[in-house]
Amino acid sequence: MKTIIKHIAGALLVAITCIQISCRKDMLDVPPPDQVDAEEVWRDPALAEAFVNEIYNGLVNGGFFEQMLASVSDEAVFTHTGRNINVVNEGSLSATSNGWVDATWAYNDMYNRIRSCNMTIERLGNASSPISSQTVKDRLMGQAYFLRAYFYHQLVRYYGAVPLVSKTYNLDENYTVKRNTFEECVAFILADCEKAITLLKDMPPVKGRSSSLAAMALKSRILLYAASDLHHMPTASGKSSLIAGYGNPEYLGFQGGDRIARWTAARDAAKAILDMGTGYKMDLAAPVSAEEGKTNYLSISMGGGSTGAGVDVTAGSDIIFGRYFIAQKQEDGNFVGRNNGPNGYHNWAGNTPIGLLVDDYEMADGTPFSWANPVHKTSPYTNRDPRFYATVLYDGAPWKPRDKISGGVDPANQIQTGQYDLLSGGNTINFNGLDTRSSSIEDWNGSRTGYYMRKFIDPNNDLVDATMRQYVPWPFFRYTEIVMNYIEASIELNDLANAALWLNRIRFRAGMPAIVPSSQNQMRTAYRHERRIELVYEEHRYHDTRRWMIAPETIGRKLTFVNVRGKFKPGKTMSAPYRHDETVYDYTYTPVTDMTHENRTWTDKMYFRPMSRDELNRNNQLKQNPGY
């Protein structure tokens, strides 16, 4: 009997699945040409590296799927129907109805990748390993430890505690196993991070591969989560009767212990990275101009992967660990613009910003935006936080040359999400904007909200056609997140001076004024707002609102959209093609609440995802999360 491993794409890309075959005659015991003997993988450094490289496929496209995690938070709504996102947002999840599940955190997918990590660690960590280069073994094992820690961190932040499996099972073994405690899971992830930090410490960085710094960033994140309200059972039980009545609180968090010590550990882990001095424009002592603030944020979101003019490619230095996309492969992550751009450009309008997000962008002077303010209501998209203009496309916003994809219907190249008066044949008609759901270009896939996603879409004017690929990386970890982690831990330890120092550095880079806190609670509120704005669409908000246990008043709110209407001023008219012109039109902006597309409802069971019925049937020792 001989174990073989399948190749996926050529001689150096090896699958993780081991297949056992048996032949009676030795002359027939020959692996097919697309397979390799498993033992040969661990004798050949190139094949071993290919095996580890394949594990990275468990990261898939990062957050760049057609459906984004932003649309199960109060950042966005998914435009299309039939994708099971409403099951999540309407609180209908159950063991038999898991709703939308992404491959980057799906229970079974994560364990498949963990198995490959375990195999790598076992085979290369064995003293009898035939690979002679200790540098090669350390590098591959360091990557395997990091990836295993990352996959477990994904499981823990969605499901709570899970079974910790640190070995490869044979076919004849018992696969049933209990969930470990949350505390044990955190300790396991931290131990893997420490091993990765040590093994990769002196390795030269490789874009798209794990590093000592990436392991330090993962350590920072998991310690922050461990210290948060949701995972401190006395606090969580006080905020949720469902959690208070759960019979296995050890699966959800720490039942006691020194919470100050946990916040201190989180702060120290973040500070270790800050002391290394990486990041992008984090040394400013005053706000940059609004235009520079917009450019800074746009450049960061491009991560050095943009081909657009005016983008600073060095902003990619903010990424500690990212998912990079290459020209040789047609990966879904290349099509963020197509998936989310305006339908008037023949894009798909997937994850559109909702009014709840747009309204949270401050005015340029740092004061809150309010629809109750008549000046704000009259001109809601003027003088806002510069990051707004790099994140959201709104009615009248300048965009790419529309004639390259949709013909000469919009020489002004502006987003049109409203209804406008237009003169036609001597009569005033009601014209539906080119980017609405009643567009003359495409009338089925426009934004429901009146807004479109701008962040992560390459500004290159030549990348207009929906088939054109862009190469913007997905940021799993970036330096700014670690700064945020340091700020949060500092606030909880009542070190407001350091928290304000670093928070204002982020704001200065964006062209926003300083915050001067007067209390811990005020600083906490300011920080949470800043984290919401700075890390938008980066898969943080979904988790942040849960770990802070503010989901009922954030995610639980009803969707808000905006209706835009442009009517001729007295004595003014315009014939086609329409353009945004405030000398011709009086524009009104009306925020509306919508429950027809999604009737968002929060229930406390949603703090954790359910264990599926299939997993419960496979493993009778696995216990369900509360509320399911």
C-alpha cells in the first residue's frame, strides 16, 4: 500500500488530500502523472514548500467575495436576493439553516486546512525528517504554525470555543471530540503565534506569505478579543439573559480571572508592533489637508496594488499580511469593481453602503452630521470626513469615463442615483438616473440604498469594463488595525493620554482634527467611531459590534436608504444628457427606512454562529451554542 498526494497545478502545487491505493502487482503500483508519493513530498524541499503554499488557498480571496461580511453588519446591504444573507440579518439562523457561510470561516473548511498544517508540523518537526536544511524546515513550519493559528482564530471568533485538533487522524480512529474551553483555545492560538514568531523571526519577508510580524499581529488581535465584553462571562451574562442561562459558559469566554491582565497583555502585544515603527504616515503632529487626507486613505485602501494615477503605492506598507492577486490567475478577488460598482457602468452593485454608515461620517470640522441640521440636509455630501469621499460613491460624485462602457450618455461622468427633471420634446419629464434600479442601461441590479461602494475599487480610468481585472490586495492585517488595538486596550486601562495620541495620528493622516477626551467613556465612544470609519469594509465591524455587545443598537437597526430628487429651479431647464448642477436644480435628500428587502432583527443567539446539524451528527460530543 502506498500513499500518494495529488498535484493541483503543476509539479510544485500539491493538494492536501492523501489517497491510498493498493495494487497486486508492483509493476502497476505507479502513481498517475498528476500525483506524487506522499513520502516524496517530505523528502523534497520544493514539494514540501508546494504543499505549504497550497494551504494558503484556505484564505481564498480574503474578504473579496461577491458577498462581503460588510453586508451582515451596519456597513452595507447585499443588493441581490437568494444568497441566504437575509437568514443571518433577520435572525433566522439555526442548526439546519446556517444562512450564508463563507469559505474563509466555514467550520469544515477550516478543519481541512488545519489538518494540512498538522501534517506539515508533524512531518517537518520530526527529527528524522530527510530535509537537511533547517532554514527550509523552520520557514515552512513557521508558516504552518501561523496558518493553523489563523484558521483557529477564524473558528473561535465565529463559533466560540471549538475542539482543538493538533494531530492528523488515521481513517480507523475515533473522530468524536469535545469542544475545548474558550480559554484553552486562546492559549493554543497564542502558543502557535509564539512558535511562528520565533521560527520566522530572521526570515526575509515575502509578499503574501506569513511572517514573524504577521504572527505578532494575530497575537495582538486574539488578545484584544479575549479581553472584550463578549468573552468575559460576568459582563456578557449581565448584558444577555440568553448567555447568562447557557449551561456551558466556558465555551464562550473566560469565567473570571484577571481582566486587567488580559487588557494589559493586549496592549503590550500591540505596542511591540508599534515599537517596530512600520505603518504609513503615522508620525503626523497636525491634520493634513482634506484633499491629502482623501488621497492618503485611498492610497491605503489600494495597498500598493492600484494602477491609478495619484495613488501612493508606498501606502501598501500599511499591510502586514495580505492576499495578493496575480495576472496569471483569474481569481474572484480581481473583480471587486465589477462586483460592487454602479450598474450604470454595467457593474453589479453588490455590497452597497447603507445610510447608517454614511450618516456616521463626521463633518470636516469633527462635529457630527445630522439630518436635523438644515444646512447638512440641504447639502449632505459637502465638507465631510475626507475618508467618506474615498469610501462611498454618492449622487453627483465624480467617477470614471462612462462612455468607455455605456456610451455618450453622461459626459460629466457623475454618479446618478436619483430622479431628476429633464426637458424632452418641450415637456418636463421625470428622468431616472443611470445608476438607479430603473436605469436605461441596466434596470435590475442598481443600488437600493442610493450609494455605491468606492473603497477597494481601483481609480484607474481604463478599468471600467466589468471584465477588466484589478490587483488591489485584501488586508488581513494592517498596521492601523494594530494601532487601533493599542488604543482600545489603553482606554480600558484608563491610559487616555496615549490612546488620544495614537487616535489623533490616525485622524491627522485623514485630514481630521484632534480629539481631546474628557473621560474614559467619551474616549471609548470616539475610538469606536474612529475604528468604524477607518476599518470599514475590512471585516471588523461584524466582529466588533459583537465583542463590544452593542449589536442590538447597531446591527439590529433597520436599514436606511436615501431618496434623491432634483427639480428645476424657477426659470431653469436642462435637456439630455443629464448632469448634476446646483445652479439648475434644487436637490432634496430624504432618508428612508426600508424593511422590504431585509427586515433586520437582532437576537442574542447571533453573538455566535450555530454548530450545524451535520457537525452535531458527525460528532456526538459537540455541544450547541446558546439559542439554537
